[in-house]
Amino acid sequence: MLKYLLLLCMMIILFLGGALFGLKQGGEGVIQTSGYTTEHLNEGLVIEQVVNDKYDTPVLGIPIEQQNIDANINTYKNQAAHSSVQLAELLGGGVSKIYDVVITVAANMVEPLF
């Protein structure tokens, strides 16, 4: 009985120790991916105005190219709406046909009983 209790306590200690070690390593990994531990980065996102309407915005030290967002948003919305409507029509038609077949078969099976 004593061996069993010692083995159980040892397993609990190893499990909790491993869990705490994993949490510590995960926290350090998050800090490293945020860019806070490098010398040349103080923040993950830095926004600096270069010209009147132009901004220089490096994210984690990688410069980002400025694009016309309104045109891209409208293009993506139109494509998404068009494809989603087509998919919905296709699924709706398929479900309707399957429902009609199931109801017709059920009606044909039940009709002789009445």
C-alpha cells in the first residue's frame, strides 16, 4: 500500500511539474514571437507618418506595403456573395429534390394502407 501511495505521489509530482514547465516554455515562446525580446524591436507594430497620406508600418520588423483597401474589400465581397449564392442555390435545390423523393416514396408506401 505504501509503495502504491509513493508511486501515485511521484506520478502526480511529475505530471504537475511537466505542466508547469510547459506553461513556462509556452509563455517564453509567445514573448519571442511578439518580437519583444529582440534588440531592434521595441514594439510589435510601429506606425510612422512619412508623407501626408502615406504611412510606414513595419510589423515585427517586416515593412508592409500600403494598398487601396476599399477596392479590395468590394472585390472580395462581390466574389464571396456570388459564390456563396451559387452554393446556396445548389444545396437548396439538392435538398429539395431529396426531400421530394423521400416524401413520394413514403406516400407510395403508406397509400395502400388507407
